[in-house]
Amino acid sequence: MTDMPNHPNQSSGGEAPAGTRLDPWYDCYADRALGMRASEVRSLFAVANRPEVVSLAGGMPNIQSLPLDFLADMTARLIRDRGPAFLQYGGGQGEEELRTQIVEVMKYDGIRAHPDDIVVTTGSQQALDLMAEVFINPGDVIVAESPSYVGALGVFRAYEAEVVHTPMDEDGLIPEQLEDTLSRLEALGKPVKFLYTVPNFHNPAGISLSLERRPQIIEICQRHHVIILEDNPYGLLGFDSDPLPALKSFNPDAVVYLGSFSKMLAPGYRIGWAHAPHAVTQRLILAAENAMLSPSKVGQLSIAEYLTTYDWYGQVKEYRGMYRERCDTMMAALEEYLPETTWTRPAGGFYTWVKLPEGLDAQAMLPRAVTNLVAYVSGTAFYADGQGRDHMRLSFCYPTPEQIREGVRRLSTVVRAEAELVEIFGVDHRTDHVHNAVEYPQAQTR
């Protein structure tokens, strides 16, 4: 086999610089690629998906109750009757057939829209990426909730934005704190490109922005000339009611609204959307066409047909009942097994946000939890600045009630063992010097 020629960064003796020996193309990457790193959520998947591990980590929707026979017959009919169009390229903005249905879906959020101002995307995650591409230059400032969705933070990091967090409480974003954050950044000469928020059943905090505060947030951002990026994948999954009016409904020209069919139908279709002011929509369409030519026509037309011919809202109500049962189980298990922690009580969505006893570090504790056959996500995943070690996100959407209860029981043994270490050794979990010598016994399954 012929040896490769010397890499441009290699010396004449063929020795590569430190850090490049495993990758001969290291010096060719863009700066933004060198800053990429796997999210703490994704890196857990390989371990958390082992059958013996109870995963309270992932945010996968439970789609066992989907009408699979109906969907199979519907898809076969679409291929049979509309095959040449069904399997062809589409337009970069997305199919009008689906955009018209999306307008109807958003009425539940109090939004009155026109199909021309909707861009269909490959999940709302791509809509986040398109917004970052259109708005962010390296070094620009994005304001986001504290904590914030890990997938959004990854996108903002990839586009080299500076993320500044602003606090929440049990009623969501705190208007006075947002005002202070925006004013402080203005005084520093750092204009904010947009506010990123998940107002309904927040990921990871599980809370919702109160009705009273919604117009206040709009007014504050308007005064500071900051557009709002409203991410709403969970809005229809309130346990007992339809969602509160979207921020978009208070001022359509001040908000870009992101929606998704991943949680209300199924993530495998990979279809989401952005509803933006008209001028922003045109730029998002151009960015989308450059990125993908067109979103999946199979996914779009399948969802459009489903929304037209099936009781999709009845299916959403079924999801609500299932997630309510799982959330109730999580709340009861935390009260029984982990009363020394505190947690949020969601009224919908997938998650609760758990605060650990003083001195415990969720990130350092995670390997021990996995050894004990339970997984969660450390709070550090949801901050851009290293906060969150005293929190963890627990997900109740996918495990069965029995698994949730058993997972919390296993987790309680880990928390108490960690607390004993702190009490005995006064260990600084950031150094993890005691943990390296500690092994926890594997959990006994019931």
C-alpha cells in the first residue's frame, strides 16, 4: 500500500503536530467545526438504550398508540394514487397542501396565519438552524432562558453565537430579569439578535410561561428591538387543556414561531415548520432551498392526508392522557423515593426538572447512575455557561409507569450514596477524586 504524502502541517520527517495524528484533515476544518461537540443527551443514547437500563433521559415520544394500520393503508393509497407526485421533488417552502393544514393546527395556539408565511422544515430542529443561519454572525448575542433546550444551544454554538441566559421561575421567563438582561447588554454595546424561548411545558424545566407574562415579554422585546424565536413542540400536549395563546398571537410581526409534528404525531416523518413575518419567511425559504432543495414530500403529503382524513385531535387527546398518567407516576415516585430533592410539577409535555441536595453534582454522578442501571440528563447540558450541576432532567414520556417508578427507586440509591460521600469526605465533585475509587453495586431489578 502506498504511503500518503506528507500532510501540509507535517514536518519533513512525517511527524504530525499534536492533536492531528488521528485526523490528517484536521487543519482543513472550518473554525466552527472545531468547536462542535456531542450533546450530553445524544452521548447517553448508546448506554441508555440498553434494555437493562431504565432511561429517564431521552425525550422520545411514546407512539405505541398510533393508528398504524390506518397509516399503512393511507401511505399505500398515496403511493398507488399519487405515486409520481408523492415521490418527486417539491418546492423549497413546502407543499401548500400541508401549509394550509398547518394554519388550521396553529389556530389552537390562537394564531391566525396564511400559508404563504409558513416554511416547512425537516423537523423544527432545522428551523432553528435556518434561523441561526439567517440571523447570526460570529460573536452575536442570543438571549435564552436559564436553563434552555440543549438542541438550540448546540445550533447557536455552531454558528459561534454568544448565549446569555435570563432566569425563569415557576411562571416562566421573569419579565423584570429579561428587561435587566437586555438593558445590560445594550449598555455593553452588545445588541441582541433574538430571544429564544420554549413557553409551553419547557424543555428541560417542564414549566409554562404564564398568561399574564406573555404580553409583557412581547412589549419588552419590542422596546429593545429584539425579535422572539418561540419554539413550541409540546404546546398541544397539556394534560388538561388546550395551550395558552402563543406569543405569536399577541404580535405576529415580532415573533418567529416554530412548530413540529414530532411530538403530536411521530418524529419519524421529520416534519416541522416556521411561521415568520413575511420578509423573514422569504429569507428562510432561500436558506432552506440552499440546505436541502426541498423537505421530504413523502412526509409532508402523508401528514397532510392524516390531518385531513383522521381524527388527529382525538389522537392528541389520547397522548395527553397517557403522558398525564406517566407524569403522575413520576411525581408520586419522587415524593416516595427522593423527598430530599425538589422538582417542578409540569402541566403537560415530557419533563420534570429536579434539584439535587446541596453539594451533589449531577454530571459527576451520572456514570454511577448508569452503573446502577438508570439514566438521566445532567443539568449542565442545558446551559451555555457551565451552570446546572445541581440539577437533572427526568423524562416521563417514554418509559412505562412501572419503569418510571423503578427508575426513580434506583436513582434514589445513587443520590443517597453520593450524599454520604459528600458528608463523609466533603468531596468537591468537580474534581471527582473520591468517585474514581468508588463502585456502586448494580441495581437489583424487581
